[in-house]
Amino acid sequence: MKKASYHVVKEAVDYAKIEHDIRVAGFVNAILRRFLRDIEQGKVPLPGGTDSTGSVSRDQMAAVYSFPEWLINRWTSLFGPAKTKELLLTLNKPPEFTLRINDKHISKDEAIGRLENLGLKVKPGMFLESALHVDRLTPLIHDSLLGSKMVYIQDEASQLAVHALQAKPGSLVLDACSGLGTKASHIMDLDTGVRLVAMDNSMGRLRFVDRRALPWHYQKTP
């Protein structure tokens, strides 16, 4: 997670106050703020800059992308510097989260509108109309969209797996490792007329499974 520079300075200063004393905190504050001023004025070269040949050293790559140098060395040997940098850039991108719309309770447009009103950035899924990508989950956690099961937190690959099942009406589907029942709820929401039994070796996880998939109380494997 990226933080503003002033936020990082404040946390460092607060930590110095707790672990040491006000004098140490003042010293840390002065050093960090001077460092930030020097960066803004271009007096301090940032890690990851290129030399006269346009290359970046491996220790600089490790510092800039927050990966251990031994791993940088391994990837560079396997993939070369350019591909390694591309991989590091990808791994440093903020994650996206995926939601599944339950279109029996809310339309896609209404769901997008409500998510945007929560301050979320919303993008459509790559393959499914039911999938939406959002940049954060925190504003959604206590919202009625989740509480009323209008949307679910479910990766698009997981949603695709349910569609790939192509269950026919009357089929008996066994979800033998149901976990929290994400796919089980999806199968039932599609309302294709299947009979579904969800099982797991954890009673704790089964308590979260959609009751529609547990017609004979909780199922526990030996």
C-alpha cells in the first residue's frame, strides 16, 4: 500500500517518541524532512536511476521494488533484465478485487452506481457480465450490498468455474471442498434446477455456506 511521504515521516517520528525520547524524535524528523526537500529539489538521486549505459544495478532494483537481491539475481539470470523489471512492476501494482453481481437482486448498472457512490473505482470483468473489478473493499464491508447478498466477493476465475460446470436441471452437484461456499452460492443463484450438496472437513467454514446447499443440516466429511 502506498502512503504519502508526510504520513511515513509522521509514523517514523511517532515511533521514535515511543521507543526513545523527544530528542531522538526531533532528530529523525529533521533528517527525514531534509531528505524529502533534497529529493524535491533534485539534489538526491533516487534509487533505480540508470547509469550512462542505461542499465540499473540489481541492488538498486531490489531497493526500488522491495524484493530481495537474491531473487532479483535469479530472475535476471532466468528472464533477463528487461523481463525482470516488467515482472517487478507487475508485482508492485496495487491489487484489484472482484465482485459478483446477483442479478436477481440488483441490476449491473445499479450495482455500479452504488459502488461508485461508495468512492470505489469500478471496471467491468474481462469475461462475464456478472463480474466487476473494484480497487478497494473496505468501503463495501459494512454496506448493504454485501449484507443483503446483492453482490459477493468472488474472483472472476471462480465465477467462470461455475459456468464451466454447465449443470443441467435435475443434476446432483457435489461441492466436496466447499470452504466458505462461494461457488455453492453462485450455483444456487443461477437457479438452473440442480440439486447441490456442499461438504467440507471444517464445520467452522460450513457455517458460512448458503443454507440452500445444506438440505440435511451441516455435512462433515470424516
